[in-house]
Amino acid sequence: MAIIKSIRCNDCGFQLLWGSGVVPYVRLPPGTIRKLFGIKGEKVLLKEPPVGGHNIKLAGKSIANLIEEGRIGHYATYICLECLNLFQLDSDSVRICNKCKSDNVKSVFDLIGQKCPKCRLGIIEEKTVGIS
């Protein structure tokens, strides 16, 4: 289950996010990944955990072991403050815009409560709009 959020400017309506904003995954050898919660409505791999959640296994290992091995990661939504390009980056990636190559990039979550990067008048607000 994912919480659906709207992150947008309260003045100009510039929409930075409509969705969960984060896509977790587990790295599988050799260098492949498998999404824990997919994009485009696909939901794979994780079900409701048993009470306590300690018996969940992914790729044959416990989540705690995968975290220790550095095999859990996530894609998050970022914005380039130069060209206003919205894109997703891996949690381990260098923060560079994939359109204009600027390093003036922030997570959309970091802009909540800040001035809008588009109109520079409004404030970026976050609202929960649903659950999927």
C-alpha cells in the first residue's frame, strides 16, 4: 500500500509530484534490480508482512541482511532548479539533471514549505490525496 501525495505550489499550481515519490527496490546479482513496488500500477514482491515483519524474505534473504549488504535502494523524484525538469534518480546516483546537466538539483520533498521554483511567489505544499 502506498500513500499518494500531491506536492504543488499554492499560488501558480506548479505540480512537482502526484504519487508516492519513492520506488524502493532490491538489487539482485549480477547488477539487476527488482522493484518492491512497481510503477504503472504493478505491485510486486512485498505482501502484508506477518505480525512483527521479521520473517519477510526477499531474494532469499531477510530485509535486515539486504540492508546490511547495501542491496536495498530507492528511486526518488527530483527537480532541477535551473530548467524545472522533474525526473527520478536512484538513491546512490550523483545528483545531476538528466536534461541540462546542472547539479542544482533537489528532492521534491526538500522543497515542501519553500518558495516555488517556478513562480517564486507561492509556497510548495504537500497534501495526502489517497492510498493505492
